[in-house]
Amino acid sequence: MDKNMTEAQKLHVKCAWQDLTEGLTITDSANSVEFETGLWTTVKPTFHPEKCKQCLLCAPACPDSCIPVVDCKRGEFDLAHCKGCGICVASCPFGAITMEVDD
């Protein structure tokens, strides 16, 4: 096994159990992109652009950085990493985000 692999990368390959951390604990930093944690939730935020005033209060409120901002405008949710906590809904004073049950 490649000694330069991160702990997260080791989870996606066949390897000996001795090469994994105890309890599959991931001790590497900045590895959340490698995991699609959005698959864990049963609810998801829905963006209503017609109500959005581009105040961008929602973006820094998201604990998983699932609201991209490009050229000072918010984009669609990164649902692959959204855990459905609803903090973005509470942070939006214009009702431009609602939580929906995932199909």
C-alpha cells in the first residue's frame, strides 16, 4: 500500500486491517471532499432564487460549506456534502431556503 495515502483514501481500497486506524478514525485534516456525507440525510435544503436577495448570510452559516459563492452570488447547494442540519434555513431572513423531504 502507498505510504503517502491519506487515512480517508485507505478506506476506498482493499488493504489489510493492520493498515487502518483503530475504529477507522480519520485523523487527516481537509479530507471532507473525499466523503459524500450528503447521502446520510433524509432531508435537503431547497434554494428559491426568486426570493433570494444575495445577502449571503447563509453561506458562512453552513457548517459544511455546502453553499458556494462565486462572484458575490450564491450558487446551488452542494448536496453531496450537505447533512441537512437546516442552519441555512434559520439564517435566511427572506425565506429563500426551505427543507424538503428527500425522495
